[in-house]
Amino acid sequence: MVMAEDRRLDDELRAPFIYRDDDTLDKPFQYAQFKRLLRYMAPFPKLIWGAFAATAGGIAVALVTPYLIGRTIDVAIAGKRTGLLAALTLALLALYVCNFAAARVRIYLTNKLGQNVILRLRQDLFSHVQSLSFDFFDKRPAGSVLVRIMNDVNALQDLFTNGIINSLTNLITLFGIVVIMLSLNVRLALVTMVVVPFMFLLSTRLRVLIRRSWQVVRVRMSRINAHLNEAIQGMRVTEAYVRQEENQRFFERMNAEYVEKFRRATGLSAVFWPIVDITGSVGTVLLFWYGVHLLTAGEVTVGLLVAFANYLGNFWTPISQLGQLYNQLLVAMASSERIFEYLDTRPTITSRPQAPALPPIRGEVVFDQVVFDYAPGKRALHGVSFRVQPGETVALVGHTGAGKSTVINLLARFYDVTSGRILIDGKDIRDVDLATLRSQIGIVLQDTFIFSGTIMDNIRYGRPDATDEEVIAAAKAVHADEFIRQLEHGYFTEVRERGSRLSMGQRQLLSFARAILANPKILILDEATASIDTHTEHLIQLGLRALLRGRTSFVVAHRLSTIREADQILVFQDGRIVERGTHGVLMRNKGYYHHLVLTQYRFMA
């Protein structure tokens, strides 16, 4: 039956499921990785030693109490020494009080230690993830990164709050009990522990099944989480296509499968403790069966038998808890491996050692034979070269995938060129400090990201030290002030996640205000007006003119109205510049740009 259950669980784990990367599977114990985890405890020596002191007190009480009970029976009660009985009773009461106090202190300190370790680990992980380059996020969904920072770090919590300290406690307690029992009576100790190997073999096999059954449960939960994420994100599409009933049936089926696997896992888990209890009971039966024989022969006393019974009762708990520690370690190894995988990932885009700060720039930009591959065999730019004078506005035009966004990603050094070079004021952007480069480049994207917080905070995001007056002035420059003042609390109105309270046009106006406030010398507008209605677009054209004046600007746009007045237009096709010039010149040439413009007019008509 056990082997059949094992094969069934293997089949469950082999079955395909969603986001396997986010599920905790079996990992072998790795001592080097465990040592690395322990280093996160090093900054908290007071908590560690305090927990050990409290633990030592609890161990001492646990080892002394059964012996004292035995002596009370053999000496005080058997000898009818009431004074000694009262004294020993008070001593036992004091020991129980000390044990209670030590346990409270230990629990408090270990929980505080565990939370501090988890706090530090999560902060390190989040800080490191923020330093990683765009290619890292290109390969991973946001949900996967979130799981690493939250779920995998949380999976280590039990290990740090209970596992490490408790395992040392159990090992010392177990060793102390065995030594005391052997010192009291070797034969009685060996008889009572004869069932230990059988319990160990049976419980080890059962624990494997329990652990794997809970893995199946986690797999099912991952499926539910993935479906819920898609269902919530795509709720509008679901309602538009009237797919609620189909979604409901699909969710009910997944939920029923989860409940079934959960019940099976809890059923296996429920078997473990009865096995421990039965094994302990067999050991107790053997104790009293052989103990009575020795008692009859006068080789042991009643008090010794009672002491042995108490020690035996305390013997099984550390064994079972050490088995639980092994499970915790396996989970911790799986989670820590995934955490350290991120922590060991180095950003591909960094400042070179001792790279000088980029001084305030004029805004001259040169692309010199720039070639870029997103991946081997996936070339995005083929030897692109152009020069932009300070203060010029350059429009990048072409079909989707032509290479426009790649140009601006390289200019902001979100990626590095495969070959060639990019110069700003004659300096290769790879040779200057990355932070000082990006601080002088402003970017407004089509998919504008609005953070939770106030309107004021969102506009101030690029310049945290800006005054309220400067924020308001920036909003007025792009004609956002009017709609902001109509909100319930004006500039101090709280916007929900991703600015869901605002229209697409309003969010983009805020991004324009954010860019103006940052006052960059180079400005990038990546499809920044693609989703704005005609009325809103008319309002921001005036603001755009003020925004672009005196700045080197790169405008990626499909709408002709946003690029007609550009100083030069670069027309991209398949990662190459196929035409360049002003709008008038390109229209007279009747080339690829002329074709794009006529196509847009026909589409709009």
C-alpha cells in the first residue's frame, strides 16, 4: 500500500502544472547553503545567546525533574519524611515555574530573532532585485519575482524562529535523557529503547509520503493562484465575452481537486502521530513489564521506575521534532536555493570601476555603427548611425518591431550595445557613472505607471526635493492642473493602484508633469500620446512645445501630429534607418515614410 501511494504521488508530481518555478520541490540538504543562511543570524548575537540561555534553563529543568520525582517517591514518601516531602514538592513547583518562564523567554527571543532574520533577508533580496538589469526581468514574469521575495522568504521563517534553536534543544535533551537512563539502569534503558529503530524506519518512510503529498497540494494551489491572477486581470474580457459560467466551472474543478489532495495529505499526516504514540506505548509496556521483573528481584525501586517512565515520555518528543526539522531543512534548502539564485545574479548593466560622473550635459547624441542583439540570432539593430545636435527634436518612425524602442532603451543604457558606441557630448555612455547618466534623461512611456499615493507624490517621483509650488507649475505646463483641481482633494487626492481612478489620458498628463519637474536635458517620449484622446492631445501639444524647447528630444510616435514639427525624422525598417530628413523633405521623396503617412490617413478615414 505504501509503495502504491508512493507511485501515485510520483505521478502527481510529474504531471504538468503552471509555474513549476514557483513550487517548492525536494532539494537535497546542502551544508554550504545552510551555512550561508546561518550568516543572516550573525548580526543578532544578543538574541542568539539569550535564546540559548533560556533553552539551557529549560533543558536543565527537563532533565532534573524526573529524577527529583523518583527521589521524592523513594526517599520522602517511602520513608514517610513529611518535611523532606514538602521541601521536594516546593522544589518541583519552583522548577515548573522556572521551566514556564524559560519557555516564554525562549519563544519570545527565537521569534524576534527569526523575524529580524527574515526582515534582513527580504530587504537584501528586494534591494538586489532593484539593482538588476532589464534583461533579468525580460526573462521572468513579475509573479515569479514576487513569489521569490514573499513566499520563499516566508518559507524560511519556521527554520529561523523554531527549527535551529529547537533542534539544538532536542539534540541536547535527547542526549541527556539517554545518558541519565543508562546511568540509572543499563538493562532497563536498552529494553525500553528497543523499539526506536522500528519507529525510525516507519516514520521516515511515512514522512517521505507526507512531504510529497503536501508538494502535490502546493502544485494544486499554484494552479489556483495562476488562474485567479488571470481571471482578475482579464475580468473585463471575461465579461465582454460572457465567459463567467465557463470560468466558474473551471475554478470549481480546480478547487475540488485541491480539496481532494488536501484531504489526502492531511489523512497521511494524521497517521504519523498515532504511530509515534503506539511506538511510545510499546516502549512504556516493555518498561513496566521488565521493570516489574527487576522490582520483584529488588534491583530497582518504585521511584526509579517512575523516573524512567517520565524520561521515556520525554524521549519521543525530541525524536519526532528532529524529524520535523529534517522536513523544514528540505523546504528551506529549496527556498534558499531559489533566493540565492537571485542574490547571486549580477546586473549586466553597471558602472565601470571608478567611472567618472557625467557632468551636466548639453545634449549632443551620436549613434556610431550601433549593432544590438536581444539574444543570439535575434538582431534588433544593424549598424545604426546618426547625430543629434543639442536641443533638436528627433522623431523615430516605423512599424512595430522596426527598432525604435530599442534605440531609446540603448540611449538610457537599459541594455548595452553589441557593437558600436553611443556618445553623449562626446563621452561613451559605458564609460560614465550610470546613475548620473540616467538622472539627466527623462522618459515618458505609453504605459504610464502611476504609484499608489497622492497626485503630488506621483509628479514629485523624479525629484523628491521639489516644492509644492514647483509640482503645481509642472502640472500647469502640461495643462494637467485643471483636472487635478477638480478631484476630491486636488493634488493630495489618493490614487489607487496603477492610477485606476484616472483615465488613460490623465495618467499620461501626470507622466508629462513628472518629466517636466525632473527637468532632464535629454527627453524620451515613447508612444507617449498613443492613447490620448484628440481633445487631451490638443491640450498637451502646447505643453509639449514648452517641454521640448531647449532639450534634446527623441519622440517615438505613430500619430503624425506629434512628429510633423521634428527637426529630423529617422525612419526605421527591420532594424535599419532607411530614410531621414524633415517631414516636408520625406513627403516630397515619396519613399517609405510617404507610404506610412498615406497608410495612416487611409486608416483614419
